[in-house]
Amino acid sequence: MTPALLELLKLDTWKLGLAAWVLAGYSPLLLKEHGKVIRLKDEKKLFRGTSEFSKAEQQQLELQSLLCRKYSEILDAPVHPKKDQFLRNQIVDEVTNGWASHEKIHIWWLDIAIQNHFVPAYIKPEALHESVLAERGFTTYLAPGGKLKAEFESIIRKNDALDGEVELGPLFEIAVSAGGEFYEWLQRFILAEFQYSVPKTQVPLSGFKKHGHPRPKGKQVRNHLIDKYLNNDTNKKSSEIPSLLLELDVHVDRNSCICFQDESLDEHKKLTPAGLTERLSKWFKPTELGYQYNKATT
């Protein structure tokens, strides 16, 4: 692992323009002041104006465009490659696990970065031996200065209603905030209804007596939304339905799509169960316990 790469891995957040340089294989940390980038594999310096630099820059621009498009889709809002910052680990995870197979980018340094504990193992658990993974867990990594951090730090909820005082561990939590009125409401709804809901079938997991509900699928969310608010029950008072659902005319159509009024576009938008499942994979990530659960159930 080269010094140039280590300098980049010391940063907890990356702008998308910086991320594009790293994914292309270069460090741009000296570009603004000294007009050069450093090739990460061998520390070779490429100066602005040379043909090698031009080729590297073209690759960076293509990756930057792809990153911006993907993050705009995730956030339902435009992103600026030189202003908006995102968690480095989230970017690496998104590129490694969140894109279609034909869009995936091979990150040649990922295995060694995980093995040296600079990147958490949840991004690619197979990079570690089982015994090391069991010791470190899925979400820990070394931050600048050698401080051990955890990617997700969920609160353990104690619920007196379940067999006395029970330690209840959530399996998922928010990874990125949703954009738009309805999506923001829906994200809160999912957390409230599923995160600490206790499924009947429990998988034995270390450190907790019970675990919460796994991250739901789009169909589960849609059905729960119908049961709670959209079932046209004549006994249900309009005051029991959140005002936002009424204002945005939220309903489910004949094709089982969740429909709502998008005020910014002045039109109705449709969200299929499959489309919602894809959004949930971006909005929520497993907790440390969630990764243990996934490993135990696959």
C-alpha cells in the first residue's frame, strides 16, 4: 500500500470528484497547488499538460459523471462533485455492492485496505479470514490517528414488555437521508414500524437476547402502509391518517404501486415494490448485528 493511498484512506469523507480520481487510480491532493496527480500503484507523478495526465483526467471525468448520476438518483436531488461530501466507506460500498454488474469498478486496493483495517469488512467480508472477521466484526475500522471506530453505532433498546427487561438489537439503520417530503416521511415510517419490531422467528446472535426486524422489502412496506393508513376502512377517521398522506394524495393503484403527488414536479409519481426495495437498500444499511444476521441466514 503506497503512501499516497494511505493519505486518502485517512479521510473519512470524500467529495465525488475526489472519489472519481481515487477510483481511477490517482491521488489529486497535490493537483490544485502543484498541478500534478500521483498514481496510487507506484507513486508516479503525472503533471498537468502531459498526455498521461490527460488520459487520467478523462477517466476521472467519466467516473465523476457516473458517481454524480448515481448519487442524484439515491438522494432525489442534484449533487455537486466539488462541494458535496459523502462518507468514504459508503462510497466504496456503493461502488462495490450497489451498482449493476456492468457498471461495477474493480478497486484493486480494497482487499489489502480491509486486511489492514483501514476499511470495514462489511464491504467485502471475504477479504478476511473467518477468525479475523469474528474478532473485528463487520463495521469497525481504523480512523486517522489509529483510533478504532464503528461505522454504525445503534442504540440498544430495552423493552419491558417482552419477557421482562430484554435487550433488543436492531438489524438495520439509516445510511443516507431520503430527499423529498414523501420519501422523508416514508423513511421515518419504516424506522418506526420495522426497526424495533420483533419477529417471531429469532436467530441466535451474540450479545443480544432478541433482535429486531430485518430490513423490509418493498412489498412488506407497501402492505403495512395499506393496513395502517390506506385500507379505506370506513371506521378509520381522517384524523388518524397523517396529514401529509392526504395532502399528497398517497394511494396504491391497481398495479400495486404507491402513488403520491410530487409538488416540485406537479405530477403523480409511482413507486413499484421492486423500486422501493432498491431504495431501501440505499436508505438503510445493516448494523453490526444485521451483518451477523445476514451471515447466519444465508
